[in-house]
Amino acid sequence: MINFVKSEAEVNNELDKVFFMLKNMSTLKTLPRIMNLAVFQRFFHLASYAKLTKEERTMYDISLKRKWDAEAVRMYQEGLEEQLKAATKAAKAAEKAVLVAKAEGEHKKAIESALNMLTIEEVENLK
């Protein structure tokens, strides 16, 4: 690392970026623009975490746990809402099916009654 003397402006390939990051990590407050890749962002985040004191790390871990818990609760609630919507939709479909079946049954009964009446009238006419 001692032999690496390039400045941020002189860094031009991935290996130089890695060396620059390793050499200057203790002095960097923010991630340089040239290192706007996920791997460097993750590395910078881990290095920032490593710089924290024990108390700061504990506080950070607690806040991260609370964030994850809140996200889990939100996802669970969304799942319940989706299940409720699906159950409501299924209930409406079942109600509609019952109404259609009832209407069909009433229609068949009316036709049967009409046929029976017709038969009775024909029998009376024959007498």
C-alpha cells in the first residue's frame, strides 16, 4: 500500500480503485464518485461499520433490528390484506353463483308448473 500513490483523479481501472479504497479508507468520509459500484458501496459500508465504537455498533445493530422488524410486520400486514381481498372476492363469486343457481331453479320450476298446468287444462278439455 505504501507504493500506491495515485490520487482519485489518476485512478482509471478496477485494481487501482481497490488499492485507492484500501489505502484511503481511514480518511474517507463519503464514497468517491469513481467508485459508484455495488461492491465498493458494500465495502465502504462494512468499513464504516468497523470504524464504529462498541456502543455505536450496539446502537446501530438495535436500529437495524427495529428496521427489519418493522419491515417484517409491514410485509405480514400486506399478506393479510391480500388474503382478505382474495377471500372477499371468493365470497362475492360464491354469492353470485348462488343467485344464478337460484334464478335458474326458479325458472325451471316456473316452466314445470306451466307444463303441468297445460297438461291439466288439456285433460279437462278432454272431459
